Amino acid sequence: MTPAGPGTRAHYVVVGDGPLAFRLTRALASRFRGSVTVLVPDRTSRYAQEILALELEGVDVQEAARVDEDALKAAGAPRAAAAALVNQDDGGNVALALLLRETWPALHVVVRIFDESLGRHLERDRCTVLSSSAFAAPEIVGAALRRQVRLPVRHRRLVTVSDEEPALPTRMVLFASDGGTGVVALPTERELATHTPKVLLADAGEDDVLPEVRADLEPDEDEVDPHRRRRFGEYLRTLALTSGWNLLLAAGVLLVVVLVGAVTIRLATGASFLGALYEAVLPSLAGSDPDHDAHPVVKVTQVALTVVSVAVIPWVTGVVVDGVVRTQRLLDTGSPLRAMSDHVVVVGMGDLGTRIVRSLDRRGVPVIAVDVDESARGIAVARARDVPVVIGDARRATTLRGAYVGAAQAIVVVTSGGATTIGISFAARSIPRAKDAPASLRTVLRVFDRDLARRIRREIPDSVGLSSSFLAAPSFAAAMIGQEVKATIPYRDRVLVLAEILVERGSVLDGAHSSDVGLDEGGGDAGTGTAGRPDGDGPPVRSRLLAVDSVTHSSGGGGRMFEPSQGRTLNPGDRVFVIATTAGLLHLRDLARAPAGLTAAASGLND
């Protein structure tokens, strides 16, 4: 295999035909400066044409109706540094991963898989399993709830906040804008003089309530929380809802008959009211043995009650049975049992929609799942979690009213097809807002085209357009070059990655000062200049240090997390946490890697 080391143009193979394949290919060829061969079933497909239209050096699109060993050889798998399997087919991706593992054991394989349990069985050395929806779902949930996002830097609590949110202690500026469409990632002090900070990295206090955000495979404990059981009161409320006025009318008639009979018997016999009520209930509900010594009025009343009950009791029984059947059907289908408000409506229960519903439900946020197809994979998950489900076309007002969109705090549309997504968003805005509902309906859309997302944002107030492939591609690309990405931070058409990088023995960073991790575009760095990029062209090469996790020594000592302000010399085995552009990440990885011929075994570092 050809390592993706400094001074080499690594080769990558991408198998897939979709938005993730397009963005991944662009990232590998432009930001990571690799050559890429893309295997697609049809060169005339939309995304194959999008890839060809990139006109990037080293990008080749090959058509293969069936991806087998011969097709992979023709794509350059024997000399590739890594291969990515990004089709939306778990079974097909697993089969190809096993083929690659058997044929080229040293090849690093990155596999897109939605099924968590299947992914855990497949993941091992030289095989990384990722889910694009796992990276996209936290960002979409955060956008829907207008909440801050936690960044996983060990025990630190770091959040991204915009300049419009309440101020937290600012740590660094992530993105700045020139007031138009120009966006600078990790701006320098000089650039900040002419730009406006838009997204900041801040420290969160211990009392701040933040959602737990993870961009990895979710656990198997899934579908049903064993502590969640339907309450008897909920069942009765549903029974009353389904039976409606019929049950009330039948019960009312029976009650009136019994009360009239009880009053008549009391007036005729002078008995107590409870005794008269007892005398009236028996012939009304179950019949009673004839009493030949009873008062004539009592006999007439009992006969009348018995005759009336013959008609009333079957009526009541029919209403109750019908209500029970309808109640059970409603509970089984998962339809909303009562009016909801201040909830989130998720339209589209594919891979991404399923993760979003899980995430919201785990956070205790009321949510309703909507899909036109009852057999969609996420519908079963929603029902198992007791999440209300509405089956229907979300472009229709009746479907949206059934999901109580008029009282919702947000609607998340993650359907496939741009026209469908836009149609649903416009239909949702046309639903009148309920009196006690939030003033504005937050609209979050999955949109591939960034220009279209901006136009929708101008057309629909309080809307956000996000692309799952845009959010996930940097993580897939980084996994292919061998570096784990902890999180991604998107803003407009820019993206930053949070990464944990191991300093290897004999690398450029071995013995360098921690300030040398800060890089700036144009061959300069934020520190002494020892870690600068050798050339000034290409994508922005920038990074900012968040923390240094020192190596733990077997003899004791180490294992501390240092702040950037507490500058120190980097040692082999240290791990640096950085926010970087994707090109900056690649450059830092090269700086932290040992030269060819040297090994930096983790066991040796701890001596």
C-alpha cells in the first residue's frame, strides 16, 4: 500500500454514488491532495456527473455495474492508502469490506453503516465503521432546539456559540464574516480587524445544561426503554378519546334509567335511597329473581327496567368493545393520543430521521415522527419507543395538522428529494400557529445544495438548511488518512474538525513547543515558525490548540491535561486536541508522524 505521508500523493478508492461520495471525493482531492478513483454503477447519474464537473486533478470516475475484485483492481485498490464504501446499503458495504479485508489485508477500509450492532462486529484494525447520520444528527438536533453543542475534549466542557447568543467566556473565534458571503475559518487577529466574529468557541460552566453530543455508533440498548410502560390512566384517556360521545351517551341513558327506577321504588316503598338503588340496579344490569310479595309499583318498575336494559345494555357493550378495539389499534400504530404542543415534528424516517427521533426522545423532548411509508425503517423504532407516529404525505395540511405542527416548536424535514423537502417546509409554514404555541416555527431542512439552502433561508424565516453529507464528509476523509475526528463544526460552506493527534517519537512535533501546533495559512504559524507549511497555495492550513494530554509514564507522573496558556514542550506519546481546517489537520498529522523507518510503539513511550 502507498502511505499517505509527506511529499506523496496518496491514492484513494471511493465506492458509492451519492452526495457523500461527491463531498468525500472533493475533500480527498482538494483538501488532502490525493488521487481518487470513484466506482459508480452509472457514469451518467447525477452525482457521477457532479464529480466529473469538479475537474480536479487526480479524480477518475469508473463505471462498474457490479463492484468485484476485478473492478477494485482496476480502480487501484492494490496501491491505495485507503478505500471508502459509502453506498446506502449496509449489506453491500459489509460484503465489499470483507472482500477488501481478505484480498488486501493491509488496506485501510472506511465503511458507512447505519446498523450499530453490525458495525461493531465489523470494526477492527484497518477497518473503521462510521455513520453519516451519526455525525449529522447532533447538528440537526442542536439546530432544531436552538441549543449549544458540546465538543468532546475529555473532561473539558466546550461549546460553540454564535454572536447572537448569551455570552460565555470566549476561548477563540472559529468563523468570521466580512458582512457578505465571505467566511474565514479560524481567523487571525489581523483578519478579525476587518471581519465580524460569527461563531465562537467558549467554555461552559458546570451549571450549564448542554445536550450530550456523540458522533459515533450508538449502543444496542435501543429500541425500548424497559422502564417505559403505558400507564393505566393513559389507556383510559385513549379509550375515552376513541369512544367519544357514543360512550358518554350510552352511559348517560343507563344512569338515567337506573336513577329513575331507584327514585320510583323509594317513593313506593319508603325504603332508603341506597336500598332503592340496589333494587333498581339488579334488574337493570343482571336481572333479578321475581318477588311475588313486592309492592305492585316495585314490580312494574322492575319489569320496566328489565325491558329497557335489554336495549340499553347491548348498546353500552357495543360502544365499549368498539372503543377498546380502536384504542388498541391506536396504541399499536403509535398515533398521537392527545393534542401536543412545544414538540418537534420529524418528517422522513430513514437513517437520519431515525437517529434524530432517538436523540430527541432520549433528551426527553416531545417528538412526533411522520413518514408517508408505514414500512420505513424508523417507524418501527418510533413505535417501540412510544413516540407518536403519523403516516401520510407531509405536504398535505391534514397530515401536518395530525402531527400538531401548529403548536410545535420545530419541524425537521429529512426526506429524500429537494422538491419534496421544500414543499413540506412551505406547507408547514402555512399551518396557523396555535395560541399557546411558540411564536415562530423553527424549520430545519436537509438540503444538499448550499445555494438553495441560503435561498430557502431568505424565503422562510427562522429556517436552517443542513446537509448530512456536508457534515459527515470531513470525518470520513480524516478517517481515510488515519486520523480520528472527534467532531465537526459547520458554518455556511465551511467546516472545521476537532481532532486528537498523537505525537510520535522522532516527528517534527517531538520536542517542539505546544504553541507550534497553531498554524496559519501562507506558510506561517502562530508560534515559532517551526511547524509552518512549506508552501502557501491550496486550501487554508490553519489550526488552534485546545489542550495537551500528556503521556502517562509507567513509573508515575504525566497524564495531565494542559491548557494552551500553560505552554510546554511536547513529548512522544502526548496527544494534542486541536480545532483545524481539514487541510490543517492533514498537515498537523504529517508533523506528528514519525519519519519512515522509525517506530513509536505505545509501550516504549511509557518506559
